[in-house]
Amino acid sequence: MSNRMIPSNIRQKVIIRDGIKCRKCGFDLLGYYSFDVHHIIPFATCQEHKIDNLITLCKFCHKHAHNEPDLNKWLNSDLFFLFNNHLVFSINFN
Ligand SMILES: [Zn+2]
Ligand SMILES: [Zn+2]
């Protein structure tokens, strides 16, 4: 039985990789109590917590993400893009 909860060390890596920002709208999540880490391929399908399949989202975008039939297209539609199915991101440690 796989656990749906994302282990905290994996969550942390995803959030840091994403620059502590929502990957859709760019909202800076630093100082907020909670981050949403979302599975690109739904957990029900993939049954694992791989960093490449996880993205940081704010609460607002996360709600939208679950209503999007094509998540990649939704992410691509704005500030975000995928290359070879891998997230392309920049990390800013300023
Ligand atoms: Zn957002
Ligand atoms: Zn989600």
C-alpha cells in the first residue's frame, strides 16, 4: 500500500527547487504556513512521490490544477513551461 502523503523531505526538495514560489502564478510563498505540492501525474495513477512529478503551487492555483483536464497545457499557458517532460525552473537564493 502506497501512502498518499508526500514525505516531508521530498516536499522540501520540491519547494526549494521551485524557488519557494507557486510554479503557475509566481506567488512568493515564503513566510506562508503551507505550501501545496501537487502531483503532475495523479498519485492515484503513479502511486509514487517522484520529485520530477511534483510541483509547488499556491492554494489558489492548486484548486485550479485539479480542475484542469490537461495540466501540462495549463502550466504552459502562462509563466511555466516543460522541456522534455521535465520541469524547467530557476532557483533564486537571494
Ligand atoms: Zn499560484
Ligand atoms: Zn494536487
